Amino acid sequence: FPTDIKVDMLRKFHEFLYQPGWTFEGCGEGKEKELLQNFDKVIDVFSKLKEPYQKVIADITLRMGNGMAEFAEKSVDSIEDWNKYCHYVAGLVGVGLSHLFYASGLEDKWFEKEAEEYANSMGLFLQKTNIIRDYREDIMETRIFWPKEIWSMYTKKLENFKE
């Protein structure tokens, strides 16, 4: 799938939430592909949510899409990149959930500010754990999420860790 088209779609993916009937063919594998092919059903459910929930989901989708687009065009080279990548793909999930909890009106005011930092930290922890656990599979699939700043201390090529 051409990177320029992927980047464009990621950057405007949040807009598709407001387009009844929108689906997408020709990208993804397995469950991801199935989700895109049936995204109109997601839109139907989204459109029935209360407006505060829609705003949170659209905002997190916008932020996540922009972050994923950034890393579709560049690699994870530094620890700073790694933290940023993990924030976009996992930290924002926790942040979004925290904002949804607050939007429900069931949480105190302090929760809105305090929970975001903790949710993001937990997301980074979980994503980094997955990257470390799956590094060999990722190398075999030529997906590199482990920062070069770390692995280059031990080898010149990440592929050396295959065996």
C-alpha cells in the first residue's frame, strides 16, 4: 500500500467517523482488513453516542492518526522516538478512555488532569512490553519498533538478533 496514500488516510481518518456508509477495501490483513471493510457499522454506533463521547473519540482518533502517519514515514531511531511512537499507538488509548470516563460525569474533576499522565504511562509500558516480546517476529516481518539508539550498542544490524 503506497505510503503517501496511507499517510493521507491516517491524517484524516477521524473525519471518516462522520461519513455514514464509509468503508475501505484494499488495505490491511485479517481482523484489521475486516474492520475497515465493515467500518460503516462502527460509524453507525459512533453516531448514536452522546456528543461528549463523540468529541473524545474523534480527538483521540485525530491525534493517533497523525502520530501513526508520522511513523509511517520515519523509523524509530531514538528513545525519544520510541516514547513518542508508543504514546501514539498505546498511550492515547488510555488517555482516550480516561477522557471518556470523565465525560461520563462519574469521575471527579481531579481525574481529568491526573488520569491522563497515568494512562499514558501505562500505555507506554504495555506497548514497550509488546515490542520487546515481539522483536523477533517484527524483525522477520521487517517491522522495526525497537529504537536503533538501544540495539546499535550491541550490533550493527538489527537482523543479527534473528537467531
